[in-house]
Amino acid sequence: MPPAPGRLRLALLLGALAMFGAFSIDTIFPAFPAIGNELGVGKVAMQQTISLYLVAYAVMSLFHGPVSDAVGRRRVILVGVAVFVLASVGCALAPSIEWLLAFRVLQGLSAGVGLIVGRAIVRDCLDGAEAQRLMAHIMMIFGIAPAVAPIIGGWILGFADWRAIFWFLAAFGVAIWVAVATGLPETHPAQRRTPVHPGRLVALNRAMLANPGFVLLCLVASFNFGALFLYIASAPAFVMDILGLGEQQFAWFFVPTIAGMVLGAFSSGRLAGRLGPVALARLGFSVCAAGMVLNLGYNLAVDVPAVPWAIAPMVLLAFGISIVFPVLTLAILDLYPGNRGTASSLQAFLSLSLNAALAGLLSPWISASPLGLAVASAAMSALAMLLWVGYGRSARAAVAEPGP
């Protein structure tokens, strides 16, 4: 195991890298009406700035990890962040919706590098409960992004136009690139690298997809987070249309929700080593279930949802998801200790494919209905719990089996 840099510095750096995706999605939410008005497009077209970004993110996520397994983590991150900066500049200068969508795709192709490769770095450096604690700390830092991103976007719109949001993203990328270049050592030495061969990569992905334990864990993680992501993807409609708030009031939704996520990640880190992974997952899923029952009950009881009661269930859901997330992620990576980057990439691809479908297909269809959002979210949360039970019954032994 290579020596790990200072835990706090590593957590801060990997957490900042993981924030790219959330910043790229959430910062522009308050600007949807302004972008639509200037470029002459409606809400459905604006929603595609999220869904196409996520499709590109998902496709490229298949390659970030394997390439980092072959050439090292640090080099892949530096190239990915540089491309993200250029894509953000392109979005800021886009003269039409077509150009904006094209550069959003380029953002998506690069934004996942920090999150995906960062997970592999955690397992390069640490094992067991220590790895779970670091993953939880990264989740805490990452969780700040969805809370502050739309607030920053709203503030920027208070003194500049929507293009300034993308200039902000470019500046954020430059700062992260400098931090990685000066503060992140290589954690995957040359003697442990595996060359990228297309045929071998396809075979490895097929082998992972043929592993019931791997697939079940990925689906659990995807649907569990999807229950919350549906609300995040629907935030412009949920905040401004359903709750009747303004473009600078997204904090009503994001701050409490992300506070729940950060508190859940903190609790997961504190409980690591005290409770086993199964007990932690059971605790997290129980909190998620409580949040979904409360959400359904509230939306059935009222005609017009309002703050703060419409937000309270989201806090419980976010808390439970953050308890479960480190357990699921480490279990997935530990199935393939020799190919953690590839395992992280495939897991991200599956999760992001679901998120893209939620943002591009389901969200535009049901985001005008508070009860529709509540029912769909509860269904995904329930499905995640059922899949977790199925994993426990039929594939638990796969966690202990070495990967190829």
C-alpha cells in the first residue's frame, strides 16, 4: 500500500474534486429562465442541459477508471480538470442552445474524473474502517456542493448574467487543477498498473456485469440515490413552481437537504468500526423509509406543499442515503481489488445512466406534480431496499470472492 498523504488534506482535495459534478448541475438551476429567454427555448430544452450532460458523464465514466489503472490516478485527473475548464469557457461563450448543449456534453465527459478516480485513490491508500471513514469525510465535503451551488448561482445572477456562472465554474476548475498539481501525489505506482486493452476491458466489464453481487450492489446504490436525485433534477420546477419561491431562494430546498447528507456522512464515519457494514446499511435504509413515508403522507394530506414541511422528508432521505453510501461503494470496490478503477467506472456508469433517465425523461413528465414526485421517489427508495434484501439473501458471499 503506498503511503497516504495527510488525511485531512486528502479528504479536502478528493471532496473538492467530487464537487465538479454537483457544481456543474446545480449552479445553473436559478439561471434556467434567463438562459431560456435569451436563447429562445422552453423548459424541456433547458432540461436537456442536465440530461445530455449526464449521458456524457455516464459514457465517459466507463473510461476514467480503467485509464487511471493504466497510467496513474494523478495524470488522468489533471487532464480531466483541464478539459472541464475549457468546456466551461465554451459554455460561457455559447451563442445558441446548440452550442451550449455541445459544451455541456464536453463538461460531462470530463466532470466525473474527480469522483470516479477519487474513489480508487481512497482504496489505494486505506483499508477497512479507515477507508470507510475517509469515504464518509469526502461525502461530507462533496455534500456541500449541492447546497451552495444554486445559492452561488442565484447570487451571481444578482449582479451579472447567466454566462458569469460558467466563468465561475472555469475559475473553480483552475483552482482545483492547481491544488492537484501541487498537492496530490501519485497513489497507483507503475508496478501495479494494468495496460488498457479494449478487448480485455470489454471482457472485464462483461465479467463484472455477470457477477450478481456486483450488479445488485450497483443497482442498490443507483436507486437509493435516485430517490433524492429526482428532486434535485426537478429543482427548478419544485422550488419555483411548486413551492412558489424565487430564483434566489433555492437555499430553502438545498441547505436543509444537504445538511442531512453531511450529517449522515459524518455519522457514517463516526460509526465505522463500531457497527458492521450490514448494521450501518440497515440503519440508513430505515431512515430513508421514514423519510419516504413522511413525504407521501404530507403530499397526500395537503393540496399545496410549502416550506418547511415539504423539505423535512428530504432531510431524512439525504441522511439515510449518506449512511449507506460508503458501505455500498467500498463493497463494490472490494469485489475487484486489482481493478478498482474499472469497478468504480462501471458502477458510476450504471448510476449516471439512471440519473440521466430521471433528468431527461421522468423529471419533465412528473415535476409539475408534487404527489407524482413523492410517489416516484418512494418507489425508487423501496426498490433499493428490496434489492439490498435480495443481495443479502443470494449474493452476500460474492463480497468475499477475489476479482480477476
